[in-house]
Amino acid sequence: MANIASQKKRILRSERERTENRLLTSTVKTYFRRLEAAVDASDASKIEAEHRALISKIDKAVQKGAMHKNTGARKKSRAARIASA
């Protein structure tokens, strides 16, 4: 455990940032599952809505720094491939 006050604050901040990043990245995974479920159900309007929501979540995660921009681009490409199938 840290003895220095600034390091104690840094540890708390790191934990808070980690939980925020985990929330964003796990949400992206959840939306991927929802998109795949919509594709399995073959509901075109639901596929479109889920795809749009997923792209939005990926963009927000990239914007907030929880996900690298290349990772975001790769996931958006994968989402487009799933939605078109």
C-alpha cells in the first residue's frame, strides 16, 4: 500500500477509471450479443436499430479513451459484417 498521499489518490483514481473503462467495453460486448440475436431472429428493423446502437457505443468508448481507435474501427467493421449477413 502506498504511503504518499498523492499516490493514494492516484490509486483511487486509477480504480475509478478502470471501472468506467470496463463498463464501456463490456457494454460493447453486450450490444454485439444483441446484434447477433437480432440477426438470428432475421428481423431487419431490429438488426438496423441494434447495429446503429452498437456503432454509437463503440464511438463513445473510443471517444472516452476506453478503446483504441483502431480497435473501434475493427469492431465497427465486424459489426457491419454481422449485420449484412
